[in-house]
Amino acid sequence: MGRLRRSRTHHARRDVHRAARTRDRTKDLDQVQDDLLYHKKKLQVQPIDEEKPGLGQYYCIECAKYYESERALATHTKSKVHKRRLKELKEGAYTSQEAERVSGKTAPDNRQRGVEEVVSRFGGSVDVSGVKVVQAPVNGVEVDRAPLDL
């Protein structure tokens, strides 16, 4: 009887796992949406390619994956993985504009606001019947306007 093999012997397999993750990676949502918008007909009818599964004839556009047979593709379209991917595609891809808007890096909205808009923004009703509105001076002369009727 020999000694027991020591545990934790897979510590140097990091590169193998990383390569497998990279190999199994599929297209991101924004790439799939571009395919659906611009290349759908081209992807539905593809030339025969001997290096792809099923000679490249059975392709799921939403999941960006080739299948070996019509039956395998039909089984896939009924699967939960495919249905989840369809749901993600309906929501839309996360764009850089959306990321900038969320982080507050968009250009400020510096337009002039009316009295009604300012009052409604602060969530109250303010009596502005006697408020005198003065326009910015034009050529050094102030212009008065009539009070607002709210």
C-alpha cells in the first residue's frame, strides 16, 4: 500500500480554464441585435461549410450558435436557454449613451424654464398672479411683461 495522493493538485490549470471560457464565449447582445437588424437573411441562408457543425446550415441567430441537425435546432428553440436569450434581446443592449446618462456625464440642460415649470418641479402650488416678469435687458433697456395668468 502506498501513500495517499495529496489534494489540491489542479492549481496550475488556470490557463486551461481561461482558454476554455474564451472558446465557449458567444456573441454579446449588441452584436446579436446588429445581426438581427442587418444580416438576418444572410445568416438564415448560408453556404455549406464543412468546418462548422451541421455544415453551417442550422444556425440560431439569437444565440449565435450552430447545431448539427434540424432536430437539435428545434430542441434548442424550445429550451429555457433560448427563451432567456429572447427575453434579453427584447430589453435591448446596454449602450454607451445609457451608461453616460446614468453616470451623469451628459451635457447639462441649460434651457430657460417658465414659472409654471419651476413651480411644478418643486411640487407645490404657488400663487403667481402678482408676479412681475422682467425680460433680460435688450441693448441696456429692460422690458416689462404683463403678469402671468395661471
